[in-house]
Amino acid sequence: MLTQTEGSHAVAEAVARCRPEVICAYPISPQTHIVEGLGSMVKSGALANCEFINVESEFAAMSVAIGASAAGARAYTATASQGLLFMAEAVFNAAGLGLPIVMTVANRAIGAPINIWNDHTDAMSQRDCGWIQLFAEDNQEALDLHIQAFRLGEELSLPVMVCMDGFILTHAYERVDIPEQAQVDAYLPRYEPRQVLDPAEPVSIGAMVGPEAFMEVRYLAHAKQMQALELIPGYAEEFRAVFGRNSGGLLHPYRMEDADTVVVALGSVLGTVKDTVDEMRDKGARIGVLGITCFRPWPHAAVRAALAGAKRVVVLEKSLAVGLGGIVSSNVHNSLAAPETPVHTVIAGLGGRTITRASLHKAFGRAISGKLEALSFLDLDRAAVDRVLVREREVRRSGPIAEAVLRDMGAPGARIG
Amino acid sequence: MFQIRIHGRGGQGVVTAAEMLSVAAFRESRFAQAFPSFGSERTGAPVVAFCRIDDWAIRLREPVLHPDALIIQDPTLLHQVDVFSGLVRDGYILINTSRSFSELGLGEFVRGFHVQHLCTVPATELALKHVGRPVPNAALLGGFAAVSGRIGIESVLTAIREKFPAKIADGNVAAARAAYDYVLGEMQEVSRAHAN
């Protein structure tokens, strides 16, 4: 049914139609509306045969999800930011044990300095933990990816993280098609666990593994992620057949035909990037966009093929590997058939900094004219940075940095955007 | 694309107003997007929310930097926040006040604007009368339907009924309708004054 609603509400409706049996969560912005919605559906009985468990922390949320999943239940949770970090040990365990939990990460920055706004630092911090990571471009895709996530995760016995931009998507009202229960039932079969804690047939899950076998177990985790690369395009195709729309898959190429310059990005910023690219195309620029929907596993061959014709690549990313630069761009660089192709990393939108078409026009234009640095920071206030650096040179007790930058900038509340 | 920016303070229903406006546009089979400015929401702090309406799916995620219309829920913001930033030439301005643009000190600023695009409506008073609480958002959407002609009043009332439980909706619907009538009356007065 077509409806105009909040992204979080749309995701809650989608998760409910996946018939989860255990939902455990701890509130943290900007994820909270999703589990609130699910909680009220469980309470009202609209979501039947499901236990909603309030837990005392994110660590407990993931631990309960692990227990539920190991007992054969379809388990779901959601978190963001510091919450994801707090559950990190259990996040690795869920992947290592091969338990197909689905978790929404409403992407948010990581402190310090404390910041509730959107970027991708939280999800990127867990990129190598063994979970599949899918990134939604809009609320329709966020909704759809959850349905595909249960299918994919349960087939492979691997957990799946659905990443959607905090606030920008979770709190945005837009048109979404919420599927009928019968459609979801037709697409998502009953959960048939590969391993289950059953008193009738006792097994242990989570044995200690020594040097003789650890490498093999880890290799099998990698092999499973490689299997996901094979399955994901087919699941997206089946999804299209049942629901009538394109969602998911490995990559979203856009206006890539004859493109010399390709912008690579993940998540909701792709919309703004596509609008910018349309305007540049109208003026004759040969520029296209490659959206990464599946970030883990990394679709190496698909990225390599998609970028084969590119003369330069601009990777726009909402996370910063401090001391290195780009995370996504390092992955992209690895996949280039011609490693000498320039890859420009543009760090943007950290901590909710607005990414505007105007700024993207400038950055992409500079890339085309060969003037864009290898690593740049979109709309960085260089003067503010320099004032701090000067003060640190001149004064030993220069004080806390975040507070100094804020003081220099005056009252940011008075600005729009 | 038609872009609206709503300025107000925490507790005045600024975000809800943008959401309801997007629902109203959806009810008219248009595409719409509404989102808040994501500040740390505190009662009384300046809050901004945005709404875009178009005939095609909206992909753009930047804030509304060049609004076609401004709804100002709290006139005390006029001297605190650059509410007019980026307003397009001849854009619409609707302010919640019982005073006029010149009484607010904006006479000079709006010189040259299309007079039919400038309106004030005492939305808080209308809300107190019909809702019993000083929440001007629904009334302002009624006023916006009148001044802009970009959205039908019936769609606005439908959106209000979708958003609120019946009892609260009734008062807000009455406030929106009263504001709609008030603004239409104000516009007729302006056009009569111009005709003379």
C-alpha cells in the first residue's frame, strides 16, 4: 500500500511483516522510532508470536539476539553510533557463530565529540566483523532491504546489518509502498536454522577453537560472504518479480554509459549526487554515479567491471579513517583494473554536515579539471582549523579542541543547514 | 519543485507541520518529502523543518536553502535567526502574528514583494480558541493553503486527521479552517486596496 510516512515507521512495518519472533533493543537516537513502532505492534497484538524484550544495554540487546537466534527464533534488533560500539564484542560473536540476526543501523557519528547526527562511522567501524552490510538509498529501499536481509541471512546463516542514514532517512517522511503480508510470505520462507539449541538433540555452539582449526573456521566465514555475492543479485531479481520494483542488489549504476568521471557513494547522499550529476550532464559533462548497495561482502568483480571505463573516480564518503583518509576509497582502489586511475577521496557530511549540490558541483568540477586533491574534506572551514593549530603552537595549555572550535565559530544554532 | 521552510521553536509542532504538509501533498497524488533540521530538540529552542513537493520522486537530501515559501511560527525568531536566508524572489511569507509586516519592522524588507504573497495570521490565538493549547502549526497550514494556493485546504484537513487522534484533530481542523478563512479574507482586502 502506498503511504506517506516516516522512514522509521516504514522499516518497522517491513520488519513486522517478516514475522520476527524475538525483538530486543535498547533505545538510542536515531534508531529509537523503529523499535518503538515494533514494540507497540507487539503490545497491540498486530505483531503476533513475537516477544519484545527490553534490555539494559546494547551489549545485552545483541546477546539476547544471539541466544534467541541460536534457539531457532527469527531475531531482530536495531542500534546506532555508540550503541553499536557498546555491543561490538557480541556483534563479532553473532557473525562468528553464524547466526542470521538482522539489525538496522541508523547511521550516526561516533564521539568524542558527542554528536547525534548522521555519518557512516558507526557502520564502518564494524565493516570487518563478518556481518553482511547493506546500505539503503531511500526509505523504500531501507524497507525493502530488511525483507531481503532476512532471506539472505537465513539462507547463509550469517547476520545482516541494514544501514540507513540516521535522521536523513529515519526521520524523513516520504512516499513508500508497504508490502502486503502475502507478498512478504511469498518471498520469505520459514526460518530453517542450520544449527539450533534443542534439548532433544543437544549440541554446543561456540566451542573454543585452537590454532589447528581457527584459520579454517575464519576462511569459511569468508567463503560464506563470497557466496552472498552470488546470491544477492538473484534475490534482488526475485524481489522485483514479487514486489514489482528494483531494490537491493550489489550496485546501483546511474548514467554510467560513456562516463569518464564516476562518483562512488553509499546511502542517501546518492540522491543529491544524482541530481548534481544530472545538472552536470545537461552541460555536457561525461559523469556517472556508482552506488554501493552491498558494502560487505565487497563486490570486487562488479566494482571492477563497472569502473572499467572510468578515467577518474571520486569516492564521496561519510566516514574518515583517521590517519589514512578514505575507507570506501581504499576498497575501490583495490578493485580498479587500471590501478593508475586517479581515485579522489572526498570526505563529506561528517557529524551531519550538510552535503549540498553547490559543494558537490565544485568538487566534481575540480575532479574533471584535474584540480581535486587525492584527499579533500567537503566544506571544511580551513580558517577554523588553522586558528586551533596556531593556538596549539603558541600556547602549551591550549585547552580542549572541540570547545575551542565551537567558541571560534560563535552560535551555530543561528545557521540554517 | 516547490520548497517550503518552516521556522519555529521546540514545542510548537514545527516538524509535525512539515510532515502533515507532505501528507497533504501525497493525498493530492504528488510526491513530497518532509524532514526536520535535526537539532537537539529542546522546548523553546529554534527549530527548522522542510517540505518539498513535486510531480516526480524527490531524491535531493540537502536542506531547503532557497525556499519558495516560508512559514514562521514564532515572530520572535525574526531577530534571532536568519529566517529569510535564500528566499526566492517573490516567495511566499506567512507569519504567525496579529501584527502587520510593517509593525514587525519588515516593511522595508518586503518592499517589492508580490503583496498577495505576504500574509500574517494570528495562528496561536486561533489554536488557543479551537485547540485549547498554543500550538499554531495546524492553523498555519490552513493559512498556507490560502496564501499559496499550492495545496487544497481539504487535503490539509485530511492530513491533520491522519496525524492526530480524533479529539485533538477536531480542534486542529477547526483552527486550520479558521486560519484559511482569515487569510483568504486578508488577501481579498489587499486586492481591494490595490484595486482602489
